[in-house]
Amino acid sequence: MSMFKGFSNAFKIPELRKKILITLGLVAVCRLVSQIPTPGVDWRALQGAIEDIRSQSGGGMLDWFDVFTGGALGQCAIGFLSIWPYISAQIVIQLLSSVIPSLEKLKKEGESGRQRLAQITRYLTIVICVVQSWTIATVLLNPQALGINAQIVVSGSPMGFRLMTVIGMTSAALFVMWLADQITTFGVGNGGSLIIMINITSRLPHAIFAAYERYFGGTGMQTASPVELVMLLVFGFLVVMGTVLLTQGVRKVAIHATRRSMAVGNTYGMQQTFMPLRVNYTGVMPIIFAQPILQVLGWLFKKMPWDPCQSFGGQLSDMGSATHLIIYAIVIMFFCFFWVATQFNAVDISENLKKDGSYVPGIRPGMQTAEYLDAVMTRITLIGGTGLLIVALLPQILSGAFGIPWAISSFFGGTSLLIIVGVALDTLRIMESHLLVRKYDGFLRHGTLRGRGGV
């Protein structure tokens, strides 16, 4: 009841109500962009090509893309790229700022440096949009190059279609990027994260219909017992609980901070605080990196002339095979530690603590503090990476081992569930802060919501 009361109170605050309505309106525009088909594409031939790929590889990457584009793949909409080029550019700049001194210097220059990095990110977004949209147009013009036995998907001049696709998809992606910035500025929550979450949840009605067809027959034949549905719902509830714990879990490192009191002169006192280190420090980045890499490697191995390589490539592309799951797990764990190694700078943190007159109890300031924080973060990453690995593998295990359609199993773990839970918690936390400031009850009867600090 407290949750519903919190939503009711949110609309009693004029400023928060305005933010919510702006967010809903801009998200609706984003969904509209993802439904406008690309000119020149034969929709029926495209559907045939997609079904041909699914019959050859069991879906795999196609179903993964279909979930994250909110169904834009099925009709090759101009909004197919959505917010992903912008997210990709942000990830690239974030990684490069850890190894390129000039970008690292901009990162430390405050607001002016952040604005410059944002400008570079937007330029990189345009480059990524052009490359990806040109690649999509080329594949549609020549699907046989990927081994797809499809009819003619595109009508008109090849070069004209390429240019039209590049202009249309790039413009749509930049427009969605602008909408995301407007949501962040005038709405509730992070615009890019919200758009991704809405794209994913837009496939939920399709998943419900698929479940109805599977367990109750619907317009076709019932293929599974309703008992399986009950067990699946109970299992899904437990998975959501575990995902929330993984998302919100932190390891508190005790910090003794020196506090100066100006009221009674230059006197100093000690204040004990905590440095929260998130268990899932990497968020969904390892999964986002791992899945496309495995699919690309699988495609490359299948193109090699040797039978063992082709067989290995087929197993690598098959999301239900043991080979795919094992290598997928290894790649995810690798990127968990890689992301922490590039983004968590224990030396800088220890130096900042030393400058502020703060220290970890029992640890000497300086290098020993950096080594201690690095060791703690390594252990946390092992635990968080294991939890992330379990959540990431669940949809593929449900789909491969139990034959549950990907449209259903994708909501029981993986990137979809992590993003939905994380973004929902962040958005509710922001709304709750508005409620508490104006003396309203929050969404929880006891305590407050805690966000996860980014997708």
C-alpha cells in the first residue's frame, strides 16, 4: 500500500507531476520513432529473411537485438539504432579516458572538461551511427553474403538506398539522443537508461501472449503444462529478489575523517564515515560486451574453410550450447575485472583521502591504503561477477535446456532484468527524494530506496 500511496503523492506535487508528464511524453515520441519503417524495405521479404536466420541459428543475436530495440528490428525502422550509438560512444570515451592522458586531463577539469568530453562523445556518436547504418543497408542489399537465403529485401537504387538509410537512421538516432538529454534535464531519471528500459519492457506484451499460447493454447495448441508456468513465476520472483540484492548491495569501508570546527577556533575532531563499494560495480557492461563479441567470433569461425572451425563457430553462435555458455561465462568474468581495473582507481582514491586528512582505520595512508582498497575491490568483484554471471546465464539456460521461448525467458535474467531493475530503482529513488523533501511518505514504509549509480 505504501508503494501505491507514494505514486499517488507524486502527482500531488506540481513540479514532480510536470517532470513525470514530460518524461512520459518524450518516451512516447521515442517509441513512435522506433515504429517508422525505413523507406525502400520490403517488409514481407524482411520477415522471411528473419525467419530464415532463426531457423538456421535458433534466433540468437536476432532475438537479442529485437528485445533491445523494442521490436524495431522486425520492420527495420529508422529508429532501429535507438540510443545505443550514444551509449556505445559514452562507453568508448569512458574507457579511453583511462588510458589517454589528454582525455583523462579533460575528465579532471571540472564542468568545462565534462562539456568538452560530451561534445567529443556526440561527434563519435555520429561516426558510429553512419558506420552501423551503412552496414545495415549493405546487409539488406546483399543478404546472401551472410548466408541468408532471402528474396530481394530492398527496392530501388543500391547507392540511393544506402544514402537514404544512413541519413534516416543517423537522424533518428541523434533525435533520440536529444530526447534522452531532454528527459535527463527536464524529466525524471536518466534519459538514456529510461529509453533502453522502455524498449525492453515494450516486448512484455509479446512475452505475455507467447506465455498464453504456450500454457493455455490461445489460438494454437497448448505445448506445456500450466504447472510449469506457476513454477516459472515463483522462480522469476526469486530471481528479481536476487537481482535487487545484487544491484543494491554495497561493501562499506570504514573511513575516519578529520573534521575542523570553525565555531571554537582551529580545533579538529574525528568523524567516522563509510565508503560504499558497490558489489555489482560493473553494472550490465560485461554482458553488453560479451554477447556481441561471441556472435561476431562465431560468425568469423563459420566463415573459415576448416570443418572444426566451422563446427566451433556454430556452437559459439548457438546460445543454448554448452560451448557458448562456458565461453560466455569466461568472457563475462574477464570484462568484470577489466572494467574494474580501468574505472576503479585505488591510487587516486587513497591520495584524495590523504589530502582530506581521512584514512582507513588500521591502514597507513598512501600506497598501503591503495593496496587495501584494490584487494577489497578484487574480492567484491569476484562475488559480484559470480552473481552477475548467474543472472546472465539464466535466460539462455531456460531457453536452451527447457525449451522456453526467448521472448519469455529473456525477462527472467540477463541484461533485460538488470536494466529494468536498476533503472526502476534509480527513477523511484529520484521521485522519492522529491516526496521526502516536501514531507510526503516515500515508496517504502521503512527506510529509503537506493539507486545503483548508473546502467
